[in-house]
Amino acid sequence: MDIVDVKHNNRKKIYFYIRDQKVATKQKIAYDLNLSLPTVTQNLEYLVQKGMISDEVKEQNRGGGRNPVAYTYISDVMVAVGVEITYHHIKTAIVDLDGNVIKYVHKRQLYERSDRYLQLIGDAVDGIIESGGVDPKKVLGVGIAVSGLIDQKKGLVVYGRIIDNEGMSKEDFSKYVKYPTKLIHDSNAAGFCEIWMSTEHKNAYYVNISNTIGGSVLINNEVYLGDGLYSGEIGHLNLVPDGGVCYCGQKGCADVYCNAEQLSDKTDGDLGLFFIHLKQGDEEVKALWDRYLDYLAVLINDIRMMFGCTIILGGYIGIYIKDYMDDLYERVNRKNSFFEDASKYLVPCRHNVEVVASGAALYFVKDYLDEV
Ligand SMILES: [Zn+2]
């Protein structure tokens, strides 16, 4: 490590120490990080000047005398915006550097491939920044999450049959967005949010069960993109040879049996209503749920056998599955070859409606914190 790296590393250590502790004195930082006082002082001055920490809080000194200056972490010195585009909605979120959602807006808007729609994306971004009372200078960037296979490096939707977005680029989606942007696969955004906000998991597989099924491989707190475009695409694992036709053109994909529409189709597209009927004991709904859980158990066991890590159940199903986990654990355990207990590795998601938009925003937060 050369001298520049050492200096950078020290600054990073100090910043993350204060971030962790929320408040700390210069002496405590020097002691805990084993750094000299001049080094700590110099870095603190830099961070205060950058507005990343504050020196305004004076720590109480009970013994009397001069109060030592305590430095505090400022979580909203910068923020990031995330946009989730679905067939029926434009959802936007603002998150701070701790991943807290400062504001979330859920707007019903039918997707269409048109310039007018791209303008609506720009309006939604401007709207949330204004209504959130955020200074535009604080906005690190805007993560735009869409369905489809995304080449993140090129910023291009390579395959987009769920909504009609195939061939659209990051530049298209950000035509009316005035900030730096990234184009992100929706399941990866959701998975990234779950792993980034988690203190106990570093590796996980995030299953995104909404009206289609996606997933995200999360290794060491980052999304694993693989060498191609298909990392985590478990919706197209074959579950039933020669089974029902999938939107991808193949037969018997997991998506055909486990997507949320398999349930909500029973209640006119209202998934919440499906679970109300289930609680009320509707026999047809119960039978459908029973069959659904069996398919889901196979899929979960397949994922476990491939990755051997924690599995986070998210998407629309993740919102409702919490009350049915014991039943699901039993079904998954029956499929497991090694007598594993699914309650040890299968968890419902923590973050719900805002997860995709927040996760898309967090890509910018991560970049910012990496560069401290
Ligand atoms: Zn398929």
C-alpha cells in the first residue's frame, strides 16, 4: 500500500467509525483506531469541511472544564433516488446514506413505450425531490430499476418481454432525468437492498416473486452478475417437464407455477384479497394455495441445493408469506436430501413495497461510500 492509499484508508476508517458510533470524540477515535492525534485531526477537518460529519455537538463533560468536541455522523449529507418502473406504476424513493427511506411515492401509471412516458419518469424524479424538500445538489444519482434482462455495463435492456422495453437503453429511460443514472435489473435492486441493509447476512439468494419471478445472487454484500445476463434467473428453471407455457416460450418453467398471478388471478388480480379469502377458509382458495406451496417448496429446495446460502423470499409474495412460513418450512424440509431445517436458512424479506426503488438508489450510495 503506498502513502496515498494509507491516507485514504485512514480517512475511510475514521468516517466509518463515526458512522458506526454515530458520535465520537477525537481522542476516542485515535485510541480505538490506533491512529495519531494529528492524523485524526487532519482527517476530521477534511470530513467536516466536506460536510460529511459535524463537529457541532459538544459532549457532556461531567467533571467540569472544557468540553471535548464530539463529531457526529450526518446521514443525509447526500441522498440518492430510486425509480421502479412496473407495468402499472412508477414508484420513486429517496434514501439517505444509511439506506433510510426519506420519502416514497407510489404512482399509478400504465407503462407505455413512448416519449410521453419517459417524460413522466423525469417528472416523477423531480416531483419526489421537490416534495421531499431535498436540495438537488445533494442528489448523488438516480437508479432506474426495470424488469427484463439488463446488460448493466452497456446500460441496455437485452430482453424485455414482461413490459415492452427490449432494446431500450439507460439513455432512453433517463432522457428527462437531470442526474447521473444507472439502469438496474429490478430483482437485483431488491436483493441488493435486502443484503445491504442486513447485518446478519453477507451471502444470500433473493427470490423475487411478483407477477413474474426473478432472483438475485448476493455474494459478500454484492450482486453477482455472472458472465452473461442470466445470473439468478430461476423463474426459468424447469419445474414440470413439458408443463404449462411460459412467457419465455418454454414449457414448465417455475414462473408458470410460482408467480403471484397464479394466486391473484383467483381474486381478480387482487393478491391481498386472495389472502383474506385464505384466512376465511375458502376451500377453493385453500386448495390453490396448497398446490402453490408445494411447487414453491421444490423451487426453494433447488435454490438451496445450488447455492447453499440463506434464501430471502421477497416480491409481492414476500409481503404475505410471513404467516405461512411454518407450513412452507415443513414442505421444503420434505424435499431436502440432507435433513436440513429450512427455518435456519429461509427467511421472508424485511423490506416490502419500496424495496426495488430503494435498492436502485442504494447503488449510488454504495459508490459514494466506496469513494470516501
Ligand atoms: Zn420461462
